[in-house]
Amino acid sequence: MFYKETGQFKSRYKDELAAFPLFEDKIGIGILCVLTFLVIPMFGLPGLNYEFAMGAIMIPCMIFIIMTLGLNILLGFAGQISLGTGAFSGVGAYAFYKFITIFPDINIIIALVLSGLVSAVVGVIFGLPSLKIKGFYLIVATLAAQFFLTWAFIRVAWLYNYNASGAIEGPNKEMFGIIMIGPQSAGMTRYYFVLVTLIVLTWLASNVIRGRIGRSWMMIRDMDIAAELIGIRPLVAKLSAFAFSSFYIGIAGALMVFFWLGAAEAESFDINHSFLYLFMVIIGGLGSITGSYMGAIFVWVVPVLIKEIGKSAFGFDAFVMENFSTILLGAMIIIILILEPHGLARLWQIAKQKLRLWPFPY
Amino acid sequence: MNEKVPKIIMEVKNINLRFGGVVAIQGVSFDIHEGEIRAIIGPNGAGKSSMLNVINGFYHPQEGEIWFDGQKRPSMEPYEVAKTGIARTFQNIALFKGMTTIENVMTGRQLQMNKNIFWQMLRYGPAIEEEVQHRKRCEEIIDFLEINHIRKTPVGSLPYGLQKRVELARALAMEPNLLLLDEPMAGMNVEEKQDMSRFIVEVNEEFGTTIALIEHDMAVVMDLADRVVVLDYGKLLADGTPKEVQSNQAVIDAYLGVPH
């Protein structure tokens, strides 16, 4: 970066272990907070319709970042491959739906945490095969979870309260006197709720990753034999990664349905979504929290923007742009992966390294 | 080493290890005294690494007993063995390549850390205190092995000799009772070998750690080791001080071959 570590000495280990040891980073995060808490809710994004900017870009982006964080913990930090992300997010969504319909007075935050925990339990159950199998074979095992769970979302009518439509819908529900979810809730309240959830979850994830448990995941990922020799039980490390990751994914699923879509069917949790989340993680960069942010934003925002630009600037109709944006996104993914297989997070790091020396190359 | 009453820290008795029809180790017994440097040597395929794997709990021998700290050890998994205080380095480096040097060394402290997930999530109070306290210890070890300058480098990008040293640091961070080194000097140049030998001796003398090492460089073995075990084709060939082993006819035959 145009700033560097030089001259910022830490005299206590505690300071060095902080999340943002550099003064300039703290300023950067402060600016981001002001932007997301004040500027964007007031003015929207430049050049875009306000409703569109909030409803189609900001809220889904933040939800997908939580999703990507969850999958990145499993795939990037613990090295266990999963294609069941979509289904696990569905578990969170359906659990949330059951909680708020069975206990209408339940606090939304409690319901959200509980549905995350339900998703974590399901994740652990379907993570059990990871103790015996690795790599491609584990993909197949998690695929089984994906298909079984989406089947259950359709066939087990109890899950959607025997609705004729087979969909789950958010009823109007208040928290502290403000309508948080449902058709009458304001986009602004939902935006702030998702934003705060995202910040809290990011903070918790970064803490866990830098501590004992996060290290045990990375040990299993990098060299499981040596990890065992240092006293890591593979059972505990792998299943805790599945649990933690599914917890995040479950919460993201509940947020997706009740704070963004408003209603959803089993299709919102199908294998295509699992692939979408996998793309986000891989494009962003495995094993990086910044990468999770970048990947989710890139994969979600680029097609939306391409569609918008095509419609407003060139007058193409929506269907043409839909296909065109898919093609363009695919091409961009390939180009990025050829340029830098470690994703956007690595590109960002390289840029930072280069900027340290800029404008003098040596 | 106390010559009069050497305390036996580990004893393997009559170990037999077979993989199907292949006999890897056949009736090998030896002991390791507390505080000594014990070398295990032998030609390739003699069963040296297998022996370490048996001690580590990777392999479970069909017959034989392992006594550790005066007690007969039941069949254990590697992570259970780690809890008894046995650390190890590998012949082909087994570092966590995605992590930095300091993180790798910190992994050695995993067993001593125990704060639960909720403190870990908050990274506050006991969790951060624990982290700082172990970080201090790890920094001491990093100082000791003179790898301060690569503290924050990802280990995957380090040269071979330094990687070996980081691996030793990680094993030392476990504060083991018994340290197993599998060819700590393989593939090193003379200078690196001298450094490594110095560290091994210092670890042994300063921390009083018992060390069992496998090594092919005879000069190193004869200099470092208090006692030497020689294996050949899975059998015990000789056991004694370096001098005794050097003059043992069976050992000379195994290394140089016998005229037919």
C-alpha cells in the first residue's frame, strides 16, 4: 500500500495480534463503516435507482458475503470440499420459518441463531463422511446431502406448514417495535439488520480463525498427518469446521429468504446455488476473509451491472442481457483464474505489495 | 547423561510389524535413556522410519510392547501419543505450508491451549491472554533457533534448510519429553548440518530433552549420539556406544557388504 508497517512498532504481543494492527487500516475500516452506515442508506449507489441499489445489490451482496464466509471456512480454512451449501442454507431458512411460526413471539435474533444451530447440526451429520473420505469423493458425499435435503424441502409438507404453494413466506414480524421482516418491512431496516449481522459474523469468524480452533482447521487442511501428531483429533477439527461453516450458511439462508427475497421455494436452495457460492469462494480466494467479500461482491454485482448498463446504455432487452452477462461473467472468471489461481484476494495482496514501492520499481 | 543410574524413558520390547506378507520390523528391542541422544541408523529400508511410526502410533505392531515413562503403553492413536509428550519431525518436511513460521510454531502449542469456542469467538479475556502467553514462549523458541527474520514468511516459500529448522521449532514448541527426529540433516550442505547439529546438542543440553534421531551421515551420528541402534532388514544388528558400533563386524558387513 502507499503506507507500510515501517515505524509502527508494537511493544506488546496483544497489540500485534489485533485485527488491524496498522493505523491506516483502522482509518480505512472507519471510512467503510461511514459509507455503509450513513452514505449508502442516504444516497444509494451512484448512477443507480435507489430501490434497486439497496434491494438488488447491497442486501443480497451482504447476505452472499456471509454465505461465502461460511463456505470459505470449510473449504478455504479446513480444506473440506462441499457442494451442499445451497441445501444447508435451506436448512437455515426452513428452520427460521418453523421457529417464527411455531413461536410467534420469538425474538428475531434468537430465531436466527437457533436456525443457524439447526443448520450446524445438519452440517455435522452430513460432514461425518469427511472423516473417512477426501477430495472428489467428499464432493459426492455432500452432493447426496444436497439432493436429499432439497427433496425433503419439497416432500416434507410440515416444513412449509402444509402451504398449498409449497413456499415459505415471511410474515410481518416486529422487533423492538419496528417491523423487521415481511411485506410491510422497510428496506432500510432490513438493510441495517443485515449489515450489523454481517459485521458481527465477520468479526467472530476472524477471531476464531486466528485462534486455536482456526489453526487446528488449517493444520488439517495443510498436512493432516502432522496435525494428528501434534495432538489434533481429526474428528473434532473436521466436524467443528462443518458445524461452524454450516452455522454461517444457515444464517445466510434465513437472511436470504426473510430479509431479501420475502418468499422462497426449494429451488432457491438447489445445486445451482451451491455452485454459485463455490464460485464466489474460489474467485475471491480460498482461505481469506477479504477474499470472501471480494468474491461475493464480484460474482453478484458484475452480472447485475452488465445487465443494467446493457439496458440503459445500449437498449438491449432483458433476455439478451441475461444471457450476455452470464457469458461475460464466465469469461471473466476464466481470465481471473488463469491470471491468478488464488483469486481476487491474492491480486489485492500483489497490488498492495506493488504499491509499497510505487512509484519506484526497486 | 548420568552414567550410574540411567532412567529409561522409553523401551520397545520385541516389536514385530508386518504389512501383509512383508515384514518391516522383526523382534526389535531397545531402550532410550532419559536425557540422552539416541541414534537409529541402518541402510535404506531397514525399518528405521517404521520404528518411529510405531512409537508415534501411526503403525500398530502385531506383537511387542512399548513402555513409556515406566508404564506399558496401550495401543494409541497419534493424537493420544502427542498428549504423552512425544514430538516428531519428518523425513520429508511436513510443515503447514499455507501458514507463516510463527503460526507453524504456534501450532505446537495447541495441546496446551484449551479456551473454548465462545472465548475464541470473542478473542477477549482468557482467550487473548492464552494466545499472548503462548506467543511469548514461541518467540523464545524462534529466537533460540535463530529464525526471527522469517517469522512472518509463509513456510512454503522458505528454503529447505530453514523449513527443517521451522519444523524443529514446531516440535520444540510442544515441550516434549521425547523428541523424534527423522533425518534432520538430509539434503543439507555442510554449514546447515553444522547449524542443525549445534541446535540438537543445545536442545539436549539446555532443555534436557531426550532425543532419538535417524541419520545417514555417520560423522554426525558418531559425534552427536550417546548410544546407537543399528537396524538392518527389520532386525536389530547392534546396540551400543558409537565406538562399539563402529567396530562391530556385523555393522561393517551391512554397510560395506561381504565378499561372496
